[in-house]
Amino acid sequence: MESNSHLMGRQPILNGLEEVVGYELLFRSPKSIATATIECPVQATSRVMLDVISSFGIREMLGDLPGYINVDAEMLLSDAIQLLPSDVIGLELLEDVVITPAIVARCRDLKAQGYQLVLDDHRYGPQYEELYDGLVDIIKMDMITTPLDDQYREVELFKRYPVKLLAEKVDSRHVYLRCRKMGFELFQGYFFARPSLVKKARLANSSSTFFQLMQQLSRDADINEIEQTFKQSPALTYKLLLLVNSVSFSIREKIRTVRHAIMQVGRQHLKRWVQLAIFADDGGLGVHNPLLEMAAVRAAFMEELARLELSKTRLLRYAQPDECFMLGTLSVLKDVCEIGTDDMRKNLNLSDDLVGALVAHEGDLGTMLCLAEMIEQLEFEEAEQCLGRLGVSPDLVLDCQKKAYSWRNSLV
């Protein structure tokens, strides 16, 4: 499996009617896709969190069902955990989490925020009493490592608490039927399905950009400065759009520009996201990637086109520079990075004008995109029709192209 792909395991969780009611999301490494191969639990959790909110997108991974992610004590106590929308993602506390007053207090706080809490690979213990009594929603019991007599005994103990029991590693129908009779309500294991591998092309991105963003956010930099940093990285811009639609917002506005997306996310969520990305070591090819070259020049060229004075062109007032920059960036990612039309529609919450231009080259935005693509391919005769419709002279187009290359070179 290529190392330039995002990989994630997804195993279904079923109810007593054998209906899928959720998924456990699992870390997968390109080095060993069949198993987790976890060297650093925090990094693995960070990788899953970052991928689900800003690489795959929550809707693409889960649809309308909840998902569950493993967390250790360090990640549980981290502010980054609150990037995950509480109405969609549940937190599975790993079995090695030591129950301390700080952990109990954190669980109480997360529960109040609406998160579902799960105890993973769990065995009954009196030190967990505070968690059993109203904080934990689900307790997972391993059907392979837990002796049968202990299973019956612990099920009876847990019946005193308001928790659901999940039987994991159910490997046969016999085990499933026995667990159901014992009182388990949820089930997971190879009998139903092995974890499926979900793959998505990794968008190249320089880790130095994340550190630059972190510095800007730490000193409360002006939004203009933060916006320029995002504009340097088409991959980062795409991930920002996925982030907007992964975290919970009270207002779901259609996104038109990079600045609009930044304002929707907010500085606190943005800072958590950048911290998580650095923790997960979300590196890449950086500023010398040919994809970045193409996207940056096209985006800047379209932005310059939109800046032309209306007195010199017949460009409609709806062609805003920031919006055209966004369109130029996404049009390259769509074609090169296997981002399909459905992804654009469902996961990015773009304005109708942007979607129409991306999917079918509709409207003046679509015409501007056609013009940019034709000029890149040196199809000057075909570009004349676009120039006529937009009222742009060849000299003005050449000037816009020079400015675009000048801006791109300034990034290196």
C-alpha cells in the first residue's frame, strides 16, 4: 500500500437484530495494513482523529451513524479531543488508563458536553465505580481473553449500572447467541465483519506550514496573515473545508472563501486542529510539490482576473477575488487527488456557484475556470471564446498570469 495514502480501519458495531448501529475507527499504518502496528498510541489516536475530521470527512466515514475512537489518558485530557463533534464521535478509554480524580473529572466534563464514553477491553473493578454510575455509556468485554465464568459473573455485576454491554471479538454464531442470552446488547467481531480498510490519497503538505500556523495563532495574528498561510497550501485549504463540516457549528452557511471558512471554524478550534496535526506528524512534499505549483498559480491567476476593474471588463460583480482563489485551488485538487463530485457536494458545504463551476463549469465562475485551464494547456484559440464572454483583453490576461507566477515564486 502506498505511503502517500491516508488509511483507516472501520469495523461495524451491531445490535441484537444484527443491524449496524455504529463503527469503531482504527489506526492503520501503510507499513502493515492488516493490523494496527502501533508504536505510539498518542500519535495513532492523533492520526485517526486528524484523518476523520480533515482528510476523509466524518460524513464519508460514518454516514448518519456514530463512530468510536480509542483514547489514552494523555489524549483524553488534551483540549484537542474537543475537535471531535460530541453528537457523532464516542471516546473509548483504553484498558491501561489509570483512574485518577483528574480522569474522573475529565470524563464528567466530556459527558456534560454530550460525548459517549466507552470502557474498552474492560474487566470489572471497584475503582471504576464513579464511571459506572452515570458517566460511562458502554462497556466492552473481550470474548476471547475473558474466561467464560467471568463473563457470566461480570454481566451480573454490570446489570446494577445504567450501561450497555458490548461483546467484542465475537468470532462465531454460537458465541453471538450465547452473548445475546447473557444480556449483551451490542456486538463486534470477525463473525460479523473484519475491519474494512478505507483509503484516500494523501494531499501533500509541509509540516512547516502547520508550525507557521501555530505561531500565528499563539500570538493572535490578524486573520489576513492566517488567510495568506492557508492560501500557500491547497492541501491545507481542502482540509480546512472538511474541518468546517466536521466540527459542530450552530450556523451551517455555504462556504465561499478561505476567510469565510477560517471564521466559521474559529481560532480555538483551529488551534486545536493544528496542534493535532503536528502531533500526528502530518508531513508531505511541501512547497516544491508540482500539485502545489499548479494549484497556486491557477488560484492566483483567477484571483487576479476577478480583481480587474469592471470598467475595463464585463466581469459580473459576483466574481469575487477570494471566491475565485478558492475555485482555482479546489479545481486542481478535484482532478489530481481523486476528490469526486459527490465529495465536493456532500463534504465541503460549498456555495452553489462554486459547486456549479467545479462540476459543470457553470456561470461566470465556470467560464473563468475554463479560461484558466485553456491557458495552462496553451489552447489559445479555444480561450478566445472565454475572453470574449468575459470582456478581457489578451494583454490583461498576460498581466494576471505574470502576477500569479510572481506570487507563487514568493512562497518558496
